Amino acid sequence: MKGGIDLITGSSNPSTAAARAKSRKSSLIDRTRMRQLIQQTPEQLAASVADAGYRNEVDIYAAKHSGSDLIEMALTHNLEKELTSVMKFCSGRLKEQVRIYAERFSYQNAKIVLRAISTGASLEEVTHAVLPEENEINKSWIEIISNSDTLADAASAMKGLPLSKALTEIAEDAELSVYEDALDLHYFESAINAAKGMDLSDRILRNHLQMEIDHRNILNILEARNLGLDDEVLRAALIPGGRLINNSQLNSASTVDSNGLLEILRRSSRFDAAGFESALQESINLRTLDPVVLWLQEREQKDLQRMSYLHPLSALPVINFISLKVKEVNDLRLIVRGVSAGLSVEVLEAHIL
């Protein structure tokens, strides 16, 4: 209803937000163009990426950087600018629902900061490769790295941020993985709680978040078994709130191998266990979890795409655009790294197309 309050989203004009998200979605790089980029040289890629919508950001960094570093910084800067722009054209409850999804990127930056401190990366390395100082958004994160000698110092410096509550109970001598697990747990707990409204959009968003939790737990189980981690360590990394592996199953799930995991997943009619088993077998053959990761990512994308079509006047079309924009940036980053490292076209296409 133009000019009024939408009963589903609480937004002053959800149709406008959906239309803008759809317009931005139409400008994303399609599969044909991605295939062309995969076949280019590193020198050609910089110009092609700039022409694909990243010109302003490439120009910002071109004075100090070149090659793959230049492109990666431009990609990250563009993504953060796009997220800020999207939040500005949302309002009301719709904005709060989009924020629930977009808040994950702050948690990712916190992980980058903690990882930099844990590995002893110099401030120059971080600002050159991960959090370029040309981007205003990065200044507070760079300051934390500059003023922190330990993970505990960084956690203390993050006080005042919503995510800081995840770090308050962690022992000062804890390893990086403990901090990362705590951030994951806190994000999903906060997101699920924020999406506990009774309207349709809340339920749809909550269902998708539960899918993501299940996928994280599936990967946590497989990674733990590949690394030989004990059950207690795995249990601490599993995230409550999923549907395929519900809270009552978390303890038993922390003791299973890949076959036991399959048995749990087969109990759900909502899950394509046969498709997952095929991806898992490919992972076993290739000795990498990449096929499983890609299969789960595709499942998430299909869910968001389907829900955004079924519920066009909701937060879902906007969230779907954000997820596709993130995928585009990640795909371009993989192409740049892969081409620079001399990976074959076939390998890159298998990961992207």
C-alpha cells in the first residue's frame, strides 16, 4: 500500500526496497561473463573487473596498489559500500530484518582482527591486504590491531560493540578457535532471537538462518573428523538452533563420523540426503571439503531465491541480493587469486560455475 505501513514487513514502502534490490541484482555479473573472466590473464582482469561495476574502487586504490591486491581491495570496498547503500533504502521492520542478515559482516571483521593478532601479522600487512586504510569503515578495526598485543587485549577493545558480549567469558589464554566459535555462536543466537517475531517475514528469515546453522554444523562435524579433533572440542563448536540437527541431537552429533552424520540427515524429508551423499563422496575422493561446501552454498542460494519470489514484499529480495553480491565478490576474488596462481580454467569453473 503506497505511502502506508505494510502489514507483513512494517516498512513504509517495501515495494520500493524490493524494486531497488531487483535493479541491483540485474546488474550483477552473469555466468557467461564469469566464464569469460576465468579465461583472462591477470593483466586483463583488472580492466575487466573495473568495467564490471568496480571502476570507482579500482581508481581509489590504483595509486598505491596493483595486480591482484588492487582488485581484491576494490572488491571488498565496493561490497561494504553496497551494504551501506542497501541499508539506507530500507526502513521500518524490513530494515531490522535486513540488518539481522548483514550484521554477520561485522563479526567477520572481528575475526579478521583476531586472526591478524593471533598470527602476528604486522599492521602494514593487514592494511595492505585485508583491511585497507583507504576505507573509512576499517579505521576502528585497524586501531584495535594497532593497540592490541594479545587476543584478550583485542576482545577488551571491542567493548561497546554488540558482538563484544560473545567474548566476555573467554579465558585470557584461550586460542583463536575459541574466540571464533564464540563469535559464531553469538551471531546466530542473536540473529535467531531478533527474528522471533510472529509475522511471515520473520518466520521465513528464521527458517533460513536455521538452514545456515545446520550447514555450519555439518561442516564443523566433517572438519573435526578430518582433523582428528576430540568430541568435546567439536561439541563446543556446534551451534544450537538448527532444524536438521536440533538442540537435543547436538551431543550425539558431536560423536558421529560422516556415516553417522548421513543417518541423522536422512531423517529429514526437507533435506536431499542423496545429493549431499554424492557431494560427500566427491569430497572423500578429492580429499577436500570443497564439493560439500559448494553443495551447501548452492542450497542456501536456492532457498533465498525461491523465498524472494514467493514473498516479494518482504526482506527476502533484499537479503537475496546481498547474498548474491557477496557471492559475486567471492567468485571474483577466487578468479583473481586462481588466475594469478596459475590454476586451470577447469578448476576455477568447477568452483564458480
